[in-house]
Amino acid sequence: MVNFFPNRYIDRTQFFKIDQLQSNNSEVQIVGKITSVKTIQQKKGSRLVATFIDETGMMELVWFRGIKWIKDSLKIDIPYVIFGRVNWFNGMFSIPHPETELLSEYKKSLRTAMQPVYPSTEKLQNKGITNRVMQKFQQTLFQDIQGRFEETLSDEIIKQLQLLSKNDAMFNIHFPKSQLLLSKAQQRLKFEELFFIQLQLIRNKYIRKSKIKGFVFEKVGSLFNDFYNEFLPFDLTNAQKRVLKEIRKDLATGAQMNRLLQGDVGSGKTIVAVLTILIALDNNFQTAFIAPTEILAIQHYNAVVELLEKMPITVKLLTGSTKISERRIIHKDLENGDLQILIGTHAIFEDKVKFKNLGLAIIDEQHRFGVAQRAKMWKKGRPSEVVGGTFIPPHILVMTATPIPRTLAMSVYGDLDISVIDELPPGRKSVKTIHLFDSNRLQMFQLLKEEIAKGRQIYIVYPLIEESETLDYKDLMDGYESISREFPKPKYQVSIVHGKMRSADKEYEMQRFVNGETHIMVATTVIEVGVNVPNASVMIIESAERFGLSQLHQLRGRVGRGAEQSYCVLMSSFKLTDDAKTRLQTMVQTDDGFKIAEVDLKLRGPGDLMGTQQSGVLDLKIADIVKDSKILQKARSVAIDILEKDPNLSKPESKNIKHTYIQIHKNKSIWANIS
């Protein structure tokens, strides 16, 4: 109950006289007496009207519900404090459904200048649990507790950051004595909430690094060096070199690597993954490379095979469609160590898939996998003879092309080491993004004809709204027909891909486009992740206002993969919400994935951005990681500072923190073992 915080406050410092009232629909507070009460019949039901006076004039109080109970409770000619929103009706001021309280009670209560307003629901209101009732509950509770809140932070932190004590903060969040004390109470409680999340994440990271052993990859051997010197298709960017150094350092420490690799679409994460795999192979370990969809797994497989074709390395693909006869061979080769790299989908998590010595697992777009699935990867490691039979999990490298804003990364992935590839390979031109309204469709068609004439290919994507497959299908089919009319055969060839097609047909159409046999691919968001066609130079996104920012950014990343200038055209209707306008403007203004992710976080909030399965960490009561990012950074640095000086929180000054930490740990298994 005490942690059920108000979400806003009403300033009740000012008292009005009746002759000062204005017809501006504002909330006012007045002291006066009720002189008479009458019930007036209406077409539907009746209303209760009380005449209310002070020394300057007269007004009415009106009730439409709960009339009998209210009539019985009102006292005539006794001073009341009333509060409510003013109406001007029939030449007189009135307040419908005012809050009423006897002046004698008002003076006794724990009331303060800023009156709390608690979050409510229709169900609560219908049960008569109004804001007034909620205030009474809290008041009774605080009179009972009488400041017996245990302090959760150390004296040093409170002094250093000039925070209120826990007692003062709790009192002033519910019954603030002034605006200043309210903001100090909010500051203290936000800091505390974020501090304990950070403390858990960072402590987990320390424990993992000191207690969870990892295989030591001692050498960078001939496979890595031969590939780097002979077969690397292009020079690495400085960002790629930096990330590779960070990974190599992790692999040599003897602790298990748990690293998140962020990089925008096309920043070259795959080549970093391949070089990391070669370090594992040089140390006689196998590698698993897991992708969320079959299309993406096949694409990774083709890319790795192409890069390593001149090397003496075995690579196999395992997905849901792999034939049983092939599976048997894969299972056998994995167990006897002949198969060095296994690339695949969820199929790799199956219990039947056993490795001889799995040393590295790379997980792409990891937010699409459930926690339990990722945990299975740990168990694919092997008991190590070196460490006397203790179980050693593989090193984990998690990759994502969805840039994660810094505040979110600190909160949700605070226990992972994070590497960022923040520059694109040389020679890449940034994609020009244009926003057109439906009425400019001819301009868009013109651009397509010019690009096709240059030998380029085009994507046209329609939104997918799961609730309404029929509607999506109709949109897509209408679009396909109008494109086919504008781009007739045999001069133009148009492919179509959507969810209702059989997998084999989808694959056939995709392949035709990849091979350059069709000019235009009309599709739903099937192509958001994974299809790589360097010759495709235009991405048209229909009804762009119906897409989220990260989806728009992912779709734009499908073009601009060759050396030519590419375009992304956002088509929308004229009717746009403010959020939709912000999203489309952001896309036109920047192609920096991190800036886009920050805007997305502000628009959608952390819960939505992470998806439901991951919102557990961010089930915050008072803090907001977007608005309170400064407090979050402070909380993180204080937590790091404390754990560096006192890793087990065993010093006397950490007593309060340790006690609270243990309580939190008991009540809530924070979603921290992310891989």
C-alpha cells in the first residue's frame, strides 16, 4: 500500500471566496455553510441540490448519484471545506459532486498543501474506492506506521547526494508539505529504485566473471591468421577492430564471455562473428550460430560458407526443414567433433543436438528467443577435465541490429559487456529517405521506372497487422494489382510474397528476386530481417504511419547494400497522429540507429520496446528510465563504486544496502542471466 504512489498532485494551498469565482472551469476550495438541501425531479431520475454560502455570496452544490446517502450525511449550518470544479449554470456558480469535509475534521487530518491523486480504474470507482477513500486509507496507514520505515541506503550515499531519509521521502511522496519536499521525495525514491536494479545487475556481472569459469582460448592460430591475411574480402573498419580486441580479451581471461554486440544494419557484424569463430576453431572448439528465422539462418550459412570456402573448415545448416537423414549425419559429426560450425534456428536447442566440445555460441537478434531457450545453450557446454569435472558453459556472443538506447542497455543488459560497431564500411552511401503523401504516387512511380532502367531492383512493403489478415491481404493484393497495371509484363516482372503462401512458393519467389529475374518485390514485412540483395536500391514502405520506428529502420536497411545511391520512400495518408509525424520526420532526418532508438524509446516507453517477456526488469514503481536517465547514470556509477570497494557488501557501512539487497533478491528473481 505504501508503495502505491500518487501520479499527480492538486495544490490545495489557496482558499477562494464565492465572489472571487470565475467561469473558467477551474478547481477551487471554499469554506462555508450549507443552508438548505432539496431533491429536484428530472426527466431521468433526480438530482440533489444544496445551497452553500460564505460571507461574500451564495452558490449551489449538485449531486446526480448516491443522492439518498449524501442527503442523510449532510449537516446544515456547520462549517464545511468543499473542493471541486466550478460550473456557471442559470446565472449561478455550482460545483457538481464536490468533495466535502467538515472544517473540524479538515483541521485534524494529515492534510498537506499538495493533495495526492492516486491512479485509479473504473472498477475501483464503481466499488466506491474514490481518490478521497484512497487518501483516507493512506492517512490511517501513516498514522499507524508513524515513521517506522527502515533506511535502505548508507549514510554516506545520503550525505553525498543530499537525499531525504527514507521516512521523510515516504511521508512527502504521499503528503508533501511543499513543492520542494515533493520533488526531493521523488528524487530519493527514484534513485533508490534504480540503484537496487543496478546493484543487482552489476553484482551478477561480478559474480559471473569471478565464479563462472570459461574456456581459455589461449592462441590466435593459423586459421585466424590465414583468413585475415589471405581471404578477408575488405579491410576492417576501426570500430570492427576495436570490437574484435574486446572479444579476444574476454576469450583469454578464463571467465565466461557474455558480450552483446550492437551494430546497425550493414555495419559488418557477420565478419566479426566469423573471426571470433576462427579463434574458437584455432583452440579446437566447436561453434553454434543461432538465428531466429529460417531465412536468416540460411543467409548466415551462405555468407559463412562463401567467406570460408577456401579454408579447411566444415560448416552445416540445421533448421526445421532439414531432412531426417541429414540430421543424423549432423548429430553424428557434432558428437565426434568432425563438424566445426553449426548454423541454424531453434532446432539447435533440441536435446538431441549434442556437441563434442562447444566453446562458443553466437545468438543473432537474441530478443526473439525466450529465456528458457537461451538457457539450453549453456547446457551444451561440457564438463571440463581441467577444472575437475565442473561444468563450463560456452562463451556467448549476442548480436543485434536493433540499436538499444544507452539508458535501456544499462537497465536491461546491465550485466552484459557491450560492444558497439558505430561506423559503416567505407564506400557505403547513406540511403536517401523521402516522405510522400498518397497523392504524390506518380512521382514515386517515376523514381521506380528510372531505377529499373538503370538495372536496379525495388521492394514495396505493406504493413502486417496480425488482427486483420483479410485486410492486410486485401491491401497487398490491391497494391499488387495497381503495380502490375503501372509496370506491365513482359517489360517488367513483379514478385509477390505474403504470409498465406506455402513456404516453398515463398522461397521460389524470393529466389527469383535474389537472382535478378524480377524487378519488383511486393511483400508484407516478411523481408524485414535478412534478405540481402545488393542490387535492390529502392524501398517503398506503404502506409508508413502504421509501422514502428525500429521496423521502419530495419526495412530501410534492406537497401543501400551495394555501392549505388539507394532510396527509401515513406508513403502515408494525410491524416497523421503526432506520434506518426514524429516517426516519419525522424526517419527523414537521420539514419543513425541509436538516435532513432532514443526517439522510439521516448515515444513508446521501455515496456513496449523490450516486448512483454522482457519487461520484468523494468516494472518500475516510480522511476522512468527515459525521463530519469541522469538519475539512472548516477545510480549506476554509485553502485559500481560501492561494489568495487566492498564486493560482498560486508562492511558495516553497507549494512542497510545488504539487508535491502537480500530482501529484494528473495522476492524477485531479476531477469539477469540473459544468455
